[in-house]
Amino acid sequence: MNSQTLERLQKMHLYGMYDAFKTSLETTLKESLTQDQFIAHLVASEWDNRRNRAVERAVKAACFRYSARLEEVDYSFERGLDRNQVERLACMDFIRERRDLFITGPTGTGKSYLATALGNKACLDGYRVIYAGTAKLMQQLKYAKAKGTFLLEMKRIERTELLILDDFGMQAFDSQARGILMDIIEDRHKKRSTLITSQVPVKGWYDVIGEKTVADAVLDRIVHNALRVELLGESIRKRKSKSENEFI
């Protein structure tokens, strides 16, 4: 009967229950619990299994450039990073409030790492996330227009609760990219959160976007209610290299 039960749990894709029940057969766990406790244990195991798989799918779908965790953010370097501010952001209230977030600063100060760490935390909290280099996303969406899948891609972006646009302003926007950016911002305005990292200060984004009318329309929708993290100083990698060389 136990073999049949295990087989049925697998066929019903109840893998958390399967693992918990199989473990109970191999140990004395079942004998130490009441019937109600044992059922609760099976349900909790299934719940945790499904949640973990959902997080794994969300992280995979986000396409993060690399792995990053908020617990591993380095506060030992002077770069204007406020631990209290990061901890407040980690609560994800800015996503629930549909506010945007800008992380700006010189190259190597950890903008992308912090954005990715916040994106990972959002996945853990059950939010859909897309991470993309801004220039690369523009190219992909131009290709989608040519292929006839642009509207589908835009719907996917619109539904995503947190869109991370990394390295904003690394390349100037051409006419087509400006139109795509405007569409993205318009679709998400007051509906979803957008996190933007950039080496260019926010006041320089007008020049990056490149066309005054579009720049005004885009920035009017994202700047006024956005939260900001402004990092300072030279590259962390450069400072680490200097520190290591001092001991050579």
C-alpha cells in the first residue's frame, strides 16, 4: 500500500509530500506524530517544495547576469551605501507601492550587484522579475518588431512586477529605441516598478534619451516619485586590487 501511495503521489506531482512520506517510512517520524500532525507535516512539505520550485522558476525567468544576495552586500567600502536604506528596500514596499528606483554611480561601485540582489529578493517574495541590460533589451525588442512578436514581448514586460534596466545610458538611444522606451515606461507608469541602474546621473538622462519631447515624457513619468540610491567613489574592484597589492 505504501508503494502504491508513493507512486500516486508522484503521478499527481506532489513531490513534497512524496519526499516527506518516503522519509517517514525510513524513520520513526510517523510514530512520533499524531495523525493531525503528520498530515500537517505532509502539507507543509508540499507547500515548501512548491514555493521553492516557484522561486527557482522566477529566478531562471528573470535572467540575472549573475548571482547576488542582499546578505552578501559589502558595506565595508565607503561608497555612500546606507544599510538602513537597503534594508527598507528589501521589504519590497516600493514594488507594492508601484514606485520606481534609481541606482546611480560611477563604474564598479556595485550598482548592478545591488540591483540583482534586490531582484533576487523580489523573486523570493513571489514577484515576477525581468533583468536586462538596457541596450540589449532595445535590440531584442527591435528584432521582435521585425519578427512580429513585439506586442507579445511588451505584454510580458508590462505584466512583470519589477523590471530591472541595467546600464541605462551606456549607449545613446536612436529614434526606434526612444519609441520603445516610451512604450515601456507608459505601459508601466503607476502600475509596476522599474529599477534603473546608470553611470549617468539622472540630470544627464535627457541627453542620453536624445530627443527633448520624448525625454520630457519619459522622465516626467519616472523621476518625480522615484526612490534613489546614489553611490560614490572609485571602483570596488580597483580598491580591492590596491589593497591586495599593498600586501605583496
